Amino acid sequence: MIKTIDKDGLILCDIQAKIFESSYDKEMSSSEIFIRRFMNSEMAQSFDSQAILEDSYTPLYIHEEIDHEYGGSNYGTKKYSKNELNWIGYLYRYFSYTYFLSSKQVYKIIKPKELKELYIPYHSLDCDQAIERILEAKNLSFDEEAMIKRGVKIMREIRLKVK
């Protein structure tokens, strides 16, 4: 089931995009390391539950909380551009919000390196279209009807193997 983005969802997307973008200016690890830590952090869980909307955390505070949770990091040097970071943060949250997935689940589906490679061709697309294309390229579907068809196909294959 897919949810239509609403005002709260857009606010969450915007906040996360700004946090990702602000990671560029921090003297810390690579962008990929920051994104992995964020998407698996307690702070990401507060985005997933929308509890973050009740607080007024600054991006600096959120970065400090992630550093506190994981410890400081100075390994890795690959930094994405501010525009790439902004788009990746926005798209991850949009995906999580509209597909009812946790940040961890979305991160497992598509890694930041893949999104960086898709930035040029996809950043001007509507987020719904970009996510649909990503899922299609990965042969994934969250459409209930498609999932049922896939399940039936798997069951038929199992039956044929048993015979």
C-alpha cells in the first residue's frame, strides 16, 4: 500500500534533506558513512514515527546525537555534493513515508552510492516517479496485486519442483 504524501510528510522530507546537506560542512567521515549511520540511528526512528515533528532540533543537534550514538568518525573521505546529499535525504524520507517503511528498510533497498549514481538522471523527476523507477530496476514491487501474483508464481514453481 502506498500513501499519498501530505503536509507532515513534506516537512519530514525537507528536514531530512537539510540534515543530509549540512553533513557536507561537518569535518567528519564520508557521506556514505554519515548516511548509513543516520538511516540506522535512533534519530531516524524518530523521523519514522514522526515524533521529530514535535521537537525543534537543529541539524547541528541531530549531527551531535548521531556522533553520540556511534562515536566520532574520521574514516572515509568521499563527500557527495550538497545537492546530491539534499536529494538523497529527501528521497529516502519520501520513500520511507509513502511506502510505510522504516529508514533501515529503505536503506537496505537502495544504498547511497546507488542514489548518487542516479542523481543526474532522476533528481528532476517527481519523487514518486524516481522511486517507481528504482523499484522497477530492482524488480521490486510493493503493489499488493503484484505481490500476490509473485507469490502465486513462487508457489507454482515449488509445486513443480515437488512433483
